[in-house]
Amino acid sequence: MPKYLFEASYTAEGMNGLKSKGGSARVSAVKELIENLGGSLECFYFALGDTDAFIVADLPDSATVAALQMAVNGSGTISSRTVALLTPSEIDEAAKRDVPFHPPAT
């Protein structure tokens, strides 16, 4: 199953919700959401800085991730971005492929 990294930043409204319910409740809610979409939560870390949370999860496919992102970002309480994570064997496979790329001439 593909693995994804989600970087989430809370809006003021989202941060107020986090403060009222606490971090453990947010992790439980995210875990339940991901499992309902057919995935599994690998880890969830809160952070200091521009990004408030880092989440790694396995999800069935990119369409599922796109639907999740639409719901999350559409809520107005969280702004998030997603990074598809690749295994070393996927990079090994990619390295074997011949890609006929020609850079633009200068």
C-alpha cells in the first residue's frame, strides 16, 4: 500500500479546537479517519514551527488521498500538503527504467 507524509498547519480555528480537545483526541480522530478510508496510521507527531503536525500513513491509492485532502483543506481549519513516499525498492525499479529525456537547448 502506498505511503504518504502529510504536513498539517492549523488555522486559528483549528488550533482552538486542538486546544479544547487535546492532542491525543486529534491523533485518535485522524487514526479513525485513515482506517475508515482503508488505510493505517504509521505515526503522528506534533511539531514546532511552520508545520504543526507530521503524519505518515498508508492509504490505498492517490484518489483516496486526493479525496482526503479535499475534505481536510476544505474544512478551513487545517492547511495540509501531501508527499508520496517511495521505498528503496521503488527507487531501484525507477533507476532501471530508461527515460528518453532531452533537456532544452540553451
